[in-house]
Amino acid sequence: MSGEETIAAAGRALGTPVERARRVAGGDINDAWQLRLADGTEAFLKSRPGARDGEYELEAAGLEWLGDVAGGLPVPSVLGVVGEDGARGLVLEWVDEGRLDEAGEELLGSGLARIHAAGAPGFGALPPGAPDVALRFGGVELPAGGAAADPPWAEHYGARIEALAAEASDAGRLDARAAAAIATVVERISELAGPDEPPARVHGDLWSGNVLAAADGRPWLIDPAAHGAHREIDLAMLRLFGSVPARTLAAYEEVRPLAPGHEERVSLWQIQPLLVHAILFGGGYGAAAGRAAGRYA
């Protein structure tokens, strides 16, 4: 379905015609538009051809779950989900962009700590009201989880990176040396993963581009893959493609101190997103996953 048809479908999903639409930056895999509705509302539409059933419903549930935490962080309100044949998408509140100020950097830390502390039913558990679909990053599926009787996080994470490494190897995007290093990490994961912690409510894909600085300097969370996981995985993802301000980490620890050894585990948790990127984009991500694993092999 064309962009014009998808935009018209968004208007039908909202019950309000779209008066104007313009393309905006929207990420690596989605098309994105700023919409002006007939009632004057500004909205954001993300969509792409071939999106899987339930994909945008899962994201909508994740946004609502992350936003439902007192003292947490703002998320865009879900205005509607487009679910017509050939047209799938998500319509969200429009947020004017700005720059994260010092107060915003502190709020990112304290708010994220409170979201993590809100917890989840199990490792891999999806948000309440989510459709019965697999947790995915782009088109990459993670092993299932979510029951209260799930194995400890170490075992759960080991299964994740083992499955992702196999997929990357099969696609020719992970060489034998990197695969061997990751296999060693899987064998040692119980001793590497640190103290046991209960499942945290995580964003799941928290690289810096998914922290939107609003015009008032506050951080908003966007584009989640929300689920139950170890809280350190969000913080490690924040550091993967950029630095995290010291005041963000300090504000986080004021609310919920991290366990001893957390700095030594940063590269451990980065193996997962590096493997996902290797599967999706190739390039040097497979080698980077191997180097991260090599720190513990």
C-alpha cells in the first residue's frame, strides 16, 4: 500500500481525516510522517510495508506499560493503531523536539530507575494487553520467556545470545572465532551475570536515539521493545552507541543503586544488541559482538 493510502488508513483508524502529512525522520526500518488532523491535532505516524501482525499493537502496549509508572518518564500517547489489510502502523502524540538539559539528564536516570523498579512478571514477559506475538527487534525474534517459573536471568540471557549467534552464523555474519567466544560466554554465563535480581520493566532497545529530548529539555522514551529483563541491559544499551552523562548514572543510583561489578558487565549485555545489528545490517557488528564476548571468554 502506498504512503498516501496508509495515511488515509490512519485517518480512518483515528476517526478523523488527515488534513496534511509530511515525511520526517523515523528510524532505520519504518517510514514516518508528521500528520495534521482535521481537528488541528498534530500526530506522528510510523509504518512500513510487510510489518508483522501484532507488531504495532505490541509497541503500543509497551509504551503504555513504560508510561504507567509514577515518577518515571513520559512516553508519547498512543492515538491509534492502523490495522487494515496492507496498511499497518502506529499513530502517536506529536512531541516537539529540543535538547536534553542538565535537569533532563538527571530525570533520565531517576525516571529510568523507577521504571525498572516497577518490575515485570518474568524474564521475557511482555506488557499487559500485548498480542500473542514474539518479542522482536526489527525482524529478529528473541527466544520466548515470561512465566514466573522461568529460569534465572543468566540462563535466560545465555539462551538469547546462543540463539542470536546461531542465526548470525547461519547468515554468514558471524565468523567462527566470534562464535566460539560467544559460546564460551554462554558456558560461563552463571558466573558472569552478577547477583540475581528480580525481573525489571525495561525499555529493551534503549540506545540514545530512542531517548527523545522534548522542547522543554525533558527526556521521552520512544520505540520500545518493552519486556521483563535485567535492568543493566538498558543501561548497557545506552552506552553502546554513545556516552551516558555522569549525572544520569548518578541520578539512577540515587534512586536504585546498581549491584557491585556492574561496570564489568556492560560489554556482556551489549553482546545481544550487537548480534541483533549483525543479523539486521551485517557490516562490522558481528566482529564487535565477538570482541565484546572475548572480554569474558
